[in-house]
Amino acid sequence: MSEKDAASTLPIVAVGYGPRCTPVMDVVEAATGICDLLWLVDLGLPEMAEMEALLRRFGVVVDVSGRDPGAIGRACAPHSPRGIVTYLDAGMVALANLADQLGLPFHRPGTAAALVDKALQREVLGGAGVEVPTCVVVPSGPARSALAEVPEALVWPAILKPRSAQGSRHTFLAHDLDHACALLDALGDTREVMVLEEYLAGDPSRSPLPFADYLSVESIVSNGAVSHLALTGRFPLAENFRETGFFIPAAVEPGEQEQILELVTAAIAALGVTDGCLHTEVKFTADGPRVIEVNGRLGGGVHEMLARAAGLSILELTLRVALGQEVRVDGPVLTTRTGFRLFLQPPAVSAVIRDIVGIDAITDLPGVDAVSIHQPPGAGLDWRDGSRNHVLAVIGSARDHAELLEVDRLLRERVTVTYAEIAG
């Protein structure tokens, strides 16, 4: 189909990124009967250049590389798009400006800025009365000068992380000022702007195992109405805050769910979200649940887990919101199984993967639908890259949390990864 022929049948502007493109294609066709999309992609990225031919089979591709928002808007306008959707933090402010320019439902520019800027988000939430961790901006440059403005009242340890990033990339627990300086020095003077913020200690009255002391809430907002679809539980983090697994539904104590949802609803209102999807992380502390951060997108793997747990397509709901349709869900939705996504994380070192043994023992387990190798033998690992550095992922569903725990145990017992060229 030529771009001219496709111009009248492109209601959705989709922001493409690697393998996430395919489920969006499938869901758009199933939900709307339309298989043509207007893809905004950066063809300067090798992984997107490789997908250009495939994306053109499903609509029109607009290359955003090096183009300002006005030029991108002018390229989109002839196709008369009726909705815009993204599942990434990167470029969200530019997309909000584009949506504003085209008159499409999306996060407003100011809201998008607060969703991707951790320091600004803390300021906005705190100003609205939502209790948040103390946060200090750490500019780029030499470590000592960058940390000169850290208040003496800051309680150590503290979390050091990029001001705008996801997936725990370059996220560390700094034990004191000297340790924070050493971590910044390891990143170099050309690193991104960081934030140093209060570490939220877990609630000591809660049982520390087998699950983590934080969770996330998956929500959609349609014309200002908030629907909380699910609470996503977590397994304990690996070193440097790397995810080892999550699942729907979360395991919460009686009475906790209502308190958590009230907090998340207040945070969403404070940020001024009127249309879109949200992934809000919440920590259990001795003073009750506290917001870690609000993300203006789907959480990683949530669409798979929610489909397996409840037969609900959150991708379809986000697309309907993007088209301006009224979407209301009485949630959290009822689940019949526990959808999960487990990760095998490497040690917190830089190394090369030599071999992976035992995967066959996992693929045969009840409820395991897929095992995907993310870092094959020969791949180089950087300990600073966060959760995305996982060796493999296991996707599936379990009858309950007990069966989920057994799958997780067997994954860590039966799969062995060996490494070479190990450096601290």
C-alpha cells in the first residue's frame, strides 16, 4: 500500500520500538478492524532501521530522526490521525507537544514532563500533598562539585539514579557521600544528570519474603476517569535494583489494596493526567504505602501478564483511550490465574556470557509458555545497565502464588550461566 493510498485509513499514531511493534499491530487490527498505522520511528537507531520494511507493511513510516516537533506534526497532519499512543518514556514530552498540535487525546505537555523527569515529579506530587522522598538534582560534571549541593540533612543510604531513565539503568544505592562520588566517577563526567533521593526503607512489620516490599498499580485514565486494572507483585530485587520477576495479581494483606489505590489515585490527580495509561510503583514503609514513581506508560510485560491472569487486553484499552473512546473498568479485575514474567539476572559485574545450561528443564514446566534468551552466549554485560541486562525471561501463568514460587525456585536451581572476562 502506498502512503497516498493509506492516508485515509490511519487513525492511530504509534511510536515504534523493536519487538513492541508486533503486539501493537495485532491488537489494533483486532480492536478496531484497522491494520494500517502511522509509525513514528527513529530510523537512526539500528534496531528500528532493521524493522522499517516490516512496519511499512502495516502502514506509513515517518522518520523522526533529526526532525523538530513542527516538522513531525506537518508530516503527520495529511494522514488525519485520530489518536497517538506510546509505550516508552523516551520522547514522551515531544509526543505530548505533537498531540497538542494535532488536537489528540494524550498527556498534556506539562504532565508528560513530570512523568519523565523524576525531580520535577517529586516537586509536583509534593506540592499537591502527596508524600514523596526527598530528592536532590545532581548535575553532570565532576562528582565532588556535582554533589556540592547535597543537604547535610539527607539521610544515608540514598538512591542515585538518572533524572530521566527506566529499567534501573545506572541506579545505585549510595552508602554515604564518598560512595556516591565513587559511583559518579565510574560513570564519567559526561554522564547524564542524576538525582540523589531518600531511600524508602521497607515496613519491618511485613514478612520480607518471599515477595518484594513494593508493587505497582496498572491504570488507565479516560477523560479524567481513573480505572485501576491490576496490582503487580514483585520478587526481591537483585543488586542495583534489578528486577527478578513480577506477577499479577500481587499478594497484598487484607485492607492494604484500598489504601494503595487511594494513594495512586491522588498521585494521578496531582500530575493532571486526563487520558493515558500509567504504571505507578508503591513501596510498603513503616508509615504506610509511599509512591516511588509514576510512569506515563504501560509497565514492562504487563500486557502479557494481565492477559494470562484475567483474559484482558490492556493494549486494546490503551488504544481505545487514544481514540478518545470512553473506557471504564471496574477494577482491579478478577483474575483466574497468576500471570508472571521472571528474569534471570547476572551478577553485578561486567562480563561475557560463556554458556547457558538447563533451559530445557524450564520449558517443560506446567504453565511456562515461553523462555526467551535476552543475552546469548558471547554477549557482553555491563553491570550498570540495570534490569534490561537480564540473561533470560520466563513467561507464563500459574494456578496460584504457591505454584509461581515453585517455578521461580526451579528456574534459579536448574538454569546455570557461566561467565568469562569478569570485571568488577
